[in-house]
Amino acid sequence: MAIIFNEKTKEFHLYNDQVSYLMKVMRNGQMGQLYFGKRIPQKENYDYLTENAYRPVTAYKYEGEYSFTLEHLKQEYPSYGTSDFRMPAVEILQENGSRITDFQYVSHKIYAGKPALQGLPATYAESDDEADTLEILLRDELLQVEMTLLYTIFQKENAIARSVRFQNNGTQNQQITTAMSLSLDLPDADYEWLQFSGAWGRERYVKKRRLEQGIQSIGSTRGASGHMHNPFVVLKRPAADEFQGEVMGFSFVYSGNFLAQAEVDTFQVTRMMIGIHPESFSWCLKPGESFQTPEAVVVYSDSGMNQMSQTFHRLYRTRLARGYWRDRERPVLLNNWEATYFNFTEEKLLNIAQTAKDAGVELFVLDDGWFSTRCGETSGLGDWWPNTDRLPNGIKGLSEKIEALGMKFGLWFELEMVNKDSELYRAHPDWILHTPNRHVSHGRQQYVLDFSRKEVVDYIYEMTAKILRESKISYIKWDMNRNITECYSIAYEACRQGEIFHRYILGFYDLYERLTSEFPHILFESCASGGGRFDPGLLYYAPQAWASDDTDAAERLKIQYGTSYAYPLSSMGAHVSITPNHQLNRMTPLKTRGDVACFGAFGYELDLSQLSESEMEEVRQQIVFVKKYRKLLHSGTFYRLLSPFDGNITAWMVVSEDKKHAVAAYFKVLNDINCEFRRIRLQGLDASMCYRAVDEAGRSESFYGAELMQIGLIATDSSAGQVIGDESLCTDFWSKIILLDADEA
Ligand code: DGJ
């Protein structure tokens, strides 16, 4: 068991080979934080880490004593106003108007394995020996409210999952107004903060700044995790980089409003928190009721950011994603959206599908516009039955025809939305989220269904399940194209309106759970106007997510690079589209588009029949390559080598678990002239193994792993002078893939 409790010192030590997490019951009965980081020895007493000091202008707990103040103490789940003046992890508004609480240790439980969180996505253990869990029960005696802090440490990963459960055993209503999933007081502020932020079309750009005294935060109050910020933050030592140094990653397994915040106090203590955003949140805990927060995961690495990301990749790919598709090779798909937008007929779709089939595509996906009166943005959402004017044989007939071509068939849905011009809205105008007597804002001419209401979710479930039951559907793209405004549900009393954002997400997860349970063989891909809800919560239901509507290869370098800090390659929907690119009007080589997209869940977003015969041949070769290497690319260890945010060259690679095979790629955005001889140092290989390195032209040469890692892969191209024997000319938006295979001979 990797969790120890010392009765005498009241210290808890959670550890595995790589990390230690230490906390204790403090003198006032509350939980104090002692240490989180690289593994340290188990010892009777780490109390010297508790700072008892007298400072001026400080409030102390015990009368006449100057040694105990929460202002100086590192805590586990702090509250405001009893000598700590920083932002709290928990706040409860009581019937008398007070917000002061005092949660004191009562008992704890240590057990093997990891519990599921009712109605919420969470990481899991497949067997009891993969993880150990600690539950610490605390009670506020006055309120008779109990709070359970949950910690799971994974045996083989440098990761700890945390969440909190509240239970009201008292006689009064309690309004929880803040309930973070994780709070961690770190003893200094010598960190750089990395966030993954942007907008539609440029999701998850890497942004970095030094922590400073005061609060730095990111979050979402849009009802979805959003394009603007991802629920993931990194704290790293300033000297740490991709390959060395101390790094911590904080990730929130949730798809709605969130806050990730670091508060550096006047004594340089950093309080890191992540959880549901307190803005617009409150939860009315009536007597006898309980509330469970979503889960947060913290990963510690002493070997740089690549190691942190690799832990997240393994954990999220194999112990967050679930089901039939978790470990399976993902089909090469073709999506008709950029090929046709709303302008298609069954005949046109079948022609596109036939060409795709001839090229080796395995799955044809019909995007928006197939249902009801939906021929544009203004109508039809909510009415999930086929438009038989466009598709005379319905979805059933079309899906059978696609299967007869030898492909699988996939379909687009946007189940949370309704247009006013729809049968659903006409029948149930009060089913949208809206504040009575207030104007309701639209987004893309659509409104958000009130998924906090079970009858609404039930109705959508039945309508969706009907079409899935009667047609041959192997894949669903679940889109979401607007955020929530005027959030209010007419189904709930006034004191519960602060719950609606969260109840909406619970309803949304419930629908996902029911659909994935009834149709376990359907591959779900999440989407929200591109990558507007690319978060760990959704990976629990949908193992892949459309990373961005921006399919330009150069832009995708940044998007996929930023996404890779927390999310595995298998989760990143990445497609080759036409040029000029529809988002940037940019021309990039077909090869580069393929080379970028193959480091993701690969597909096409164009009508292949528009391509020339030589381009089609290139597409056929791309698909052969993806089918051969997708297993390695998705399950191997991914290394970021050179960042698109730092220079003109991006490089990354994937190494197989046994280190015998690797795929390395580098991309040059703009061509340069008379430039340096270039080498890219590779990572993760076996130093003593000899590898045959083969490029796309079939040229090969053998190198020891040590050479490739210490000296580097020679990455010189024609911009450093024409290489003798190599006639290829480097251009803008240029890419190269090198295959490395252990030379067994
Ligand atoms: C937004 C998505 O990101 C696109 O891929 C496409 O599915 C459209 N919605 C359809 O309306």
C-alpha cells in the first residue's frame, strides 16, 4: 500500500517510486500541506516543514499565542476569513449569512483501487493494484456538514487524482459557493506558468509568464471549457525545459466552467487551485444531500515537460478514455464538411465516398445538413430525422449504400442545440436555457437546450437512439457551436439557479453515458466549433476530439504542439484539407498537410475527386503510411523536440515502447537561404541500439541511438546548399519524416 498514516504525528504520506505527497492534521484539526514533489523517504515526522513564526499584522488562532496562524501555514483545502486572507478552496454561505467554516479531521480510509465518481468522468484503475486511494473525512461541527477529500495515487504514474465530496447532515440549507477540486500550497513562487490559450482557429497556443505576487488565472464562464483557455496549466521551474527540470501539470477532468489559478502571497507561497469557476456557481446543499466535485489530476515530473506530457498521455489514453475504441486503431476517415458544406445530394455524397474508398479511406462521415429542414444555419437543429428531399433513402439507406462500398459510415450531431425554426422549438419553446422576461441571445441562430432537465435529455436520447438503432452508424461527431448565455432554468427554484451550468454538464454527461453504453461500438469524436471543448472530461466518453476548424498545415503545427502538452496524439482529430486552405487562403504542399495530420487521428476534409491523378497517388501513399504506422504513432511515446512558438522549425517524434521503432518529423514554415547546417537531437532511443534511418525518398543510413541523441539527426536541406546526391528542393511549408528501425542484423 503506497499510503501511510502515522497515528502519532498525524501525517499522511502518499508515494510511489517517483513522487511523494505529504500532509498532516494540524493543531487546529484542519489539514495542512507539507510537501509535493519527487519521492522522499518515509519518515516518522516532517513537522519541521510547519512554519510557526510570529510576524506583525497577522491574526492568530489561539489567544495569547503567536505561533499558529493560517496566514503562514500551507493548507490542503483552505477557507477564507479565519486568519487566512487568500482565495479559498471552499466557501459555504449559511442561512445566517455567515461564510466562516471550520472543517476538522474526523477519520480517514485507505484502500486499494480507485472509486468512480457518480455521474462524472474520472480516471480509473483497471485493477486494485494500479492505484491506492485515501479518503479524509472532515466535519464542520456547527453546520454538521461533512467534507471528504479524495486522493488517488497511481502506482506506476507520477500522478495524483483529487476531488472533494460534501454531505449535509445538519438541519439547515447550505449554499456552497466555491468548491475547488484541487488546492495545493507550494512553499515558493519560483515558477513559470504555462497556459494553453487562444481563440477559434488558434486553439491551445502555448503562453508563458513568470509567477508574480498576486493572482494569475485562466478560466471559462461560457458553459464549455472553451477555445479561449484549456482546463490545464503547467508550473515549471524557470530553468526547466522539455527535457529536464521540475514541472507540475494541473488538469481538470471537466467540460464546463472552470478556474485555474495561482495566488502568490506576500511570503512567496504559491496557492495553486483548479475547479469549477465560482462565478455563477453555487450549490444548495439541503439536509441529507451531497455534492461531488469533478476530478483534478496533478502530474509531477523531475525530467521536464516531455515527461509530464507522456504521463498525461498514458493516463488519459488508457485510464480515462474507455471502451471498445480505447486501444483500437482509428479508422482513416473522410468528412464532407469542407467538401460540400450544406450543399450536397445523396448522389454527390456517394461519389465523394466512392473516390475516398478507392484511395483507401475506411470511414465516410456525413457532417451538418442531413436532417429535417437543415440546409443552412437557420433551421432544423433539434429535429434529428433525415431530410428525405436530399437523402431519398434516409440515413438508413445512405449508410447501407456506404457500407456496400466497403466503408463504415459516420454522422454529425449537435444534440444540445435547437433552432427556433424547428418542430422541437415550436412544440417546446420553454426547453431552452433562458432567463424569464429577458432577451435571449443567439449564437449561429441557435439556442441551448436545457440539459439540466431530465425530460429534455430523455427526449433527445430517444430521438438519437432511434436513428442509431435503425441505421448502420459506426462513428458520431458530436458538435457544439455556441456558448451559454442568460443561464437559467425555469424547472428549478431560485436558490438552485447557481447550479444550472453544472447541472447542464451533468445532463450532457448523462446523455453521453447512455449513448456510449447502448452503442458501445460507435466511435465518438467530440467537437465544439473546432476545438472549443477539447478537455479531459470529454475524453472519458469520446476518445478523440476535433482539434480545430483550422486545417492549415502551418497553423496546425502550433495547435497540435500546444494540445500535446496534456493530450495524446490519438485524441487529436487532424485532417488533410484542400488548398488554398479555407481558413487562411494559404497554399501548402499536400505532403506537409499529410505529415502534420498523421500525428493525430487522421482523416481528410475534402472531395478527393477534385485532386489530380498525381495528388491522388500521393493520397493513396499517405493512407498506406498511416495504416502502417498509426498504432506506433498513437501508442508510442511522443517527444516534442523543437517548438513552432520558438522558431521556424518544428520537430517531434514518437518512439515505440520497446524503443526499436520511431517516427521523427520536422517541419519548416518558411524556407530560408544559405542557412546553417542543421542537426536535430532526437530523444527516447536506446543509446546502444543501431537504427536504420530511412527518409521518404528511400535513402537510408544507420546510426547508433547515441549518435542520434547526442549529435543529432542531420536535417540539412537545400537551403544550406544543394546536397550532393539529393536533388530535392526545400520550399516554404516543407516537411520531412524519417523512419527509424532497429538494425537487427
Ligand atoms: C463546426 C465544426 O467544427 C465543423 O467541423 C463542422 O462540423 C460545422 N460545425 C458544421 O456546422
